[in-house]
Amino acid sequence: MKIGIPKEIISQEYRVSVNPETAKALLEGSHELFIEKNAGLGSGYTDDLYREIGCTIVDTAFEVFDRSELIVKVKEPSMEEVEMLQNKTIFTYLHLSSSKQLTEKLLECNVTGLAYETVVINNSTPMLKPMSEIAGRLSLLDAIELLKKSNGGKGKLIAGTSSAEPANVLIIGGGIVGINAMQMSLGLGAKTTLLDVNSDTLSKIKKSYPSVNIAESSKSVIESILPTVDIIVGAVLTPGGKPPTVITKEMLKLMEPKTILSDVSVDQGGCFETSKPTTHDKPTYLVDDIIHYCVKNIPSAVPFTATNALNEATRPFILKFANSGLNGMFNDNNLIMALNTFKGKLTNQEVAQAHNLKFVEAKEV
């Protein structure tokens, strides 16, 4: 299979979808790799590293798309990239529930769209997990920076001191993102509360982390906590779909000025009503004097770690697809879950529900 690796183009996205180790494994399978010039540089991988193992380095994204059957990316394609994907296949984080426009464009251009985030095995999302771990940890660390008065925050020290109270952190969602944010928060000495709708999940978390405060998530519980909280991490996940809104615009009135809302679910459309995607260039904005941090590609701040963690998770699936092709995909119960669009049809129910579009079961297309 001819496989293309374009350079990521969104603001401050330094990850690369295929590192040299994955590239070598694909080449050993007799596949061809076309890599855009400097695609791996942000993660510490030079063109020479790829060239030495047998990859073809090309100057432009157009050449990558033109010469390839399969495009492997990190982030969702731009509208211009979709135009170059006509009748081709892409494997990436698509996050289609956050964009009806992108969904319809992929269908219009007859793109076979495979999404890392919609593969769920044993109640786990194996290709989403490593980025969720990083995003959960960084969301808390970035919020701590925003607490500083010099950065426009309340001027609180996360851990407090022997004579001053620590900051209050609320984490909504007990999945991978939430647990990693909680671990950072507890480790740094904050007063930490975690909410989830699953009582079994909460019991397991409390058993492993006795110092965390837990409660079943509900509108009334959230509203009772908001007046005293300093940092709120939104870590709600609906695989492939838009997460529910857990904090409305009206609820912002319950918070102290300069409270920090960090929406790690923003890739999928966000779990706060007032969330909108931001970039590392301009990560925050204010709504009713509440600081919103909604960066869509948080892990790109640590690209070496993120690229290699991503590749460890995606490599088996990319190899499997490259080796078997589309026909083989339809016989693989795990790989078929990645299929979101095929021959102009939407094959993911959660995305269809998010945008009120028709869909067909993947195995029926």
C-alpha cells in the first residue's frame, strides 16, 4: 500500500503520525511511505532518519496526497486536505461529532474515514488512551499556571502552605483524562473532588485514592460545588459522540471571578456550554469573567512524548489495515469500529446523532 504522512498544519501541532519505528515496520511489510518534508521535525525526527530507512521525502502536502492511497495523520483534516482526499482513505483522530461541516465534506468527497477514537475494546479506547493520559495531566498543570495573578488568575498556590488553604479542584468524569488530572491534583496537594455518573467507577477510584472526594455527578451536585472551586476539568467522554453539557452558561454565575474551566472534551464538541476550541497560541478566553481553557491539541505541547505514545497505540492498527486493506477491515471486528465514513455514507451512529444525519451500520455498506 502507498501510505502518505503529511505535516500537521494546525497551530502549534508538532506531533507526527508515523515515527521512524512505525515507518520501519510498514516498510518491512513491503509498503511505500511518502513523508512530507520536515513532518517529523517537531517531534525530533529529521528527514534523514526517515530517508535512511527507505521512506521517500517529498516537498509538499499535495505530493503526499497525490501519491498515496492511505493518509495517516494525527489531527482531523482541513477542508483543503479533504479536497485532496477524494476517493482515498484517511486514518487519524477525526472527532466528527464536533463538526458537521467536516463530516459532510468527507461524505461529499467519497473519503473512507477511519478514526482512532471510535475503536472501543473491552470498554477501553486503546488509541485514545495515551493522548487522554497526557491531556489529563497537562490540563491540570496548565490550569495551575493560569491560577497565577500574573497570568490573570486568582493568585492562588495550588498546594497552599502550612498556614494557607490549598486550591479547590473539581474534575467531572472518571475516565482516563479525569483520573490523570486527579492524580496530578492530589500529588500537588490540591483539595480534589471527582464526579462521575457511575457509582462503581467512583468506588474503585476512592479505594485507590482515599484522599479524593467523590460524588455521583448531577446538576444539583455540580451547582453546590461551583461557588468554592478554583479549577474545573471537564473530562466527559462519549466515544465518537458529543459529550453531554455538564456546565451551562447560567451556572457560570455561581463561580467566583477568574475560576478556570478546562474543557478536555472540546475535541468532541465540549462538555461546557460556553466552550469553543482554542489554540496554544491563544489558549484562553473569558466568559462572564470565567477563564476558559479549551485547547484542542493539548498533547502537542510535549510532542516527543506524545508522538511516541501515540505510535505505540496506533501502530498495530495501521499495520493491520495496511496489510489487509479495505476488504480485510470488514472482517476485523476491532478495525471496523474505526470506520466513520465510506463511499459517501456515514457509518458511525454517535456522529449521526450529533448532527441529525442518516447512517448505516459499517458492516452493511
